[in-house]
Amino acid sequence: MVKIERDHNLTAGLSGKLRFGLAEGVVAHSTGVLTGAGYGDSVERCKRVFTRDYINRAEAFPHAFVDHTGVWEIADLTRVSWCAKYTANQRYIQVELCEVDKKDFSVAYKNYVEYLAHCFFQCGRTPRQGDNMISHNFISTVLKWDENDHVDPVPYLERMGVTQNQLFNDVVKAYNAGGSLPTIQEKPSQSQSVDIKDGSIGIATVEYVEGYGIAVDNSRGQYLKTIPHNSVWKVFAELGDKLNLGADQWIDKKYAKYRRWQAVKNIAGAVNLYQEPNATDNNFLSKQINDETPYLIWGWKVTNNILYLDLGNNQWVKAEYFTIK
């Protein structure tokens, strides 16, 4: 069971990019080229190297690093990272395997495979070798995107006795087995604010039976896959007794603990309510929010570069005055 330490604050706001819709798949990397550490690399070492200042100057970071101790996830999987040039960055999740010593490899590799399978669950895709499951090597040598020339993680894996095809096959096996339930440790954020510009309206935790999962169907009722008990998903739409997990993927609401995002006022003064997402005198409802009562969010819209939140019943507020949880 892989342990994930999330520290998304480290890269928040650096890329300025938000992937609209879910990632198409995952690119597998290893850290030899990225850090130059060679054997003996580790998540702990990457934490020392990849400070916020370094990331901003180098303009390079993946979504996550993996070693024998677990996963250090430093970027929201819905956002773009800087790890494989423009095309791959825009389309894929980027995951680095730390090039650990031989004695630590088997555990690090197991964590790597489990986390890659977890990423496919999180972006709602089924892994397909050479399509949405690729490596940096595959980009450079098969797809031959001119902007890439790295060949990781293949040389490192082969030194450890693992081929690229074996990696891909192991990820598919882990995915088909339902994925291992990760242990996730969130690093506290000062604001604990949620970014809703990915189109999400809330969050759902699967509540079923330990060791089992629930079905994900498309809108025609056709079975797509199974997601495990206690896995956590962003919700993009709510329709009757169904929840949408992105793309054409739906689950029964009765098998999930579902919570819509809520907005809580984060300034001392009153906040005006408007009948449209446009803060003009004509749209002012002569109503204000004075306390810190949580309000459900029903949508959002940008007008004149200002983000507004829909609190329902044609009531709009400026998002800058609220923390979204």
C-alpha cells in the first residue's frame, strides 16, 4: 500500500496553467537526468533540491517523485507540470521514479507501479501501452516529438532488470486489480482553499466494503471500470442519483460520501450580493453577507477578469472575498 505525501502548495501558482478536462494519461520518468544524482537518489534528496525558488528558476517539476519510502506529490494532477516539454506537459501526468540503490529498488518499483495505476484512476483513464501510458523514452524514440531527447526511465530500469514493457504490463495488472488503496497525508495549507477552475463542484469518497469497489458506468449505463473503496474523486456534475467523475464517467451517489464545495467569507467586512456575475450598481441585490456561514457553490464565471461564485437563486459574489473548501 503506497503512502502519498501531498504538498501541492510547493508549486501552486507557478505554472499558471490549468488542464481543462482530465489528463489523457501518464508519462513515466526517472530522476537521473533531472537531478543528476544517479544511484542513491531519494524523495528526501528531491525535497532538498526542489524548493519553490529552485522550481521557479529552473522551470522544471513533475507531479510526483516516488521511492522506497512512498510518494511525494507536489502538484495537483489536474494542473500542468513542467517535465517533458510542451506537448507532453499539456496532456499527461508526469511521475519521476527516484533512482534508488539496488537494495531499495524492489520496494520503490512496487510503489511506482501502484502510484502510476492510482494516477490512471484519478484521471479516469484505462492504461493502454503506447497510447496514454508512455515513458520519456517512448516520447523521444517512438513518438519522436522533436522537443524531447531524454530516454528515462529505460536505462535505469534495465540496469535493475526491468524492461519498459514489463513496467507497462505491471501497471495494467495493478490497475485491473482495482489499484492499491493509498495512504494520503496532506501537507496543511494556510488557506486550505480549493481551486474550482477545473470545473469541479465537489468531492466524493467511495463508501462500500474494504477490499472491494463500485462500478463506474458511462451515460448509457455501460460498465467502464471499478474504483476502490475509500478512493477520493472530484465531482464535476450531479444528476439525479448519479455523480460525474469527469468525462463520461458516472457512479451511484448512494455508494459515496459526497460534499459540494462551500464558500466561506474570509474578510472582516460585508460582501455584496449581485444578481449577475458583474459587480455593478444595477446588479446589486441590496443584500450582503456579514458572517462566516458556509454557502454551497453552484457554479462560477469570469467577467472582466474577475472570478464570481454562484451561490444559487441568482446570487453572485466576488470569489476573492471567499475561501473555497
